[in-house]
Amino acid sequence: MSSKQKTLKGSFSLCGKGLHTGLSLTVTFNPAPENSGYKIQRIDIDGMPTIQAIAENVVDTQRGTVLGKDDVRVSTIEHGMSALYAMGIDNCLIQVNGPEFPILDGSAALYVQKINEIGVEEQNAPKDWYIIRHKIEVKDEETGSCITILPDEEFSLTAMCSFNSKFINSQFATLDCVEKFAEEIAPARTFVFVRDIEPLLKANLIKGGDLDNAIVIYEKQTTQERLDSLADMLKVER
């Protein structure tokens, strides 16, 4: 593994609608100088403010990751951020013309594809490693979520989740090494239970959700009338 920082060899753009806003959006990934990290610029706002994509700027995690600084917000960044990290990009300026990244097909696959097409360029500065020397655990008592970080020679992840469903109850997945991200993780798609759609819409979310950018899970046999009702909610052509 290279010990030098990396950026993109050139720029690329992806266009589509926002999962939560339903807006038509374009996000552009650009090369960036050494030691700049990931920066997201809202080019649709006067002054084109920039938010550093760091944990301290995360302001919400309801159905997506939202960054915020002062009154500026940008959401649904998780697929793009994971692709940049997994593909070894340290520095990138991301410009978006709205309050969220486009959802595309609901996965990180297109981000990985574009990064591979444009290429990666090694820079002169050394990577700034964060070394885990002892166990770290963070819990969210409200949701029951827990992250445990352990020292290791390599980067690996094990994720476990549990849903109140007889079809998707307790599940786990492991990424042994980050080089497998493109094949094993990037194609994983956003999903939603039918029972959650109406509450999400009432919460002013998933206005851009449809069957092209999310997998909809039915937990029991349904009628054509119910299918038509779902299609109306998601504005899907029947």
C-alpha cells in the first residue's frame, strides 16, 4: 500500500435526482491539493460555501449522512465518500448544485466506475495515518447503535444489523480488506420496507425515491390496489 497521498487525475460528474429532495442534481469530483482532504462545495449558493467532510461536521444521520456548517447543509454523501476512501483518494474537491448528492441507482458502484475511468494520481506528501492503539467504543443509546474500533495491522470491517422483519432479521457482513470494496460492497443498494414509505414521506424525506434507486421490500402478499397506491406515492409509472 502506498504511503503517499493520492488525488484524482481529472474531474468527473454524475447527474441524477436527489433521494430525499427529488431535485435534479449534478455532483462533480475534482483533483485537490495535498493535505486538503475531502471538501464539498455548494455551488448553488451565493459565495459557494465549502464544508470539510469530517465527522465533526455531521449534523444528522436519519436515512443518510448530512454535513452542516453554519446554515449550509449537504446530505446523502455516504456512497460518494465511501467510494473515495476505498479507492485510495485522500484529497478531493466535490462540487454539487443542490442540498444533496444524486442517489443514482442507490449504490456506490457508479462512483467506483468513474474513479477507475478517470484514474488516480500519487502526490508527494505522505499519508496522515490515524493509528488505533486501544479499543474505542461509541454507543447511541437512543437507536441502540454501537461502533467498536480495535487495533489491527489491516483495515477491515464487520457490520451487524437487526430489523423487525421475518425476512431480514439479524444479518452481518465482513469486508476483509478495502481492496475488495469495489466488488463486494459498492454494488450494495439502498432498500426500504413498504411499511416505512408513508412515514418517510410524511417526514419530508424520499421525495425522489423510486424503484430504480431503491429496493422495496414487501413482507406479505399484497394486492394490485396496494401496488398502485405504492406507485402513486413513489410517482412510478405503471
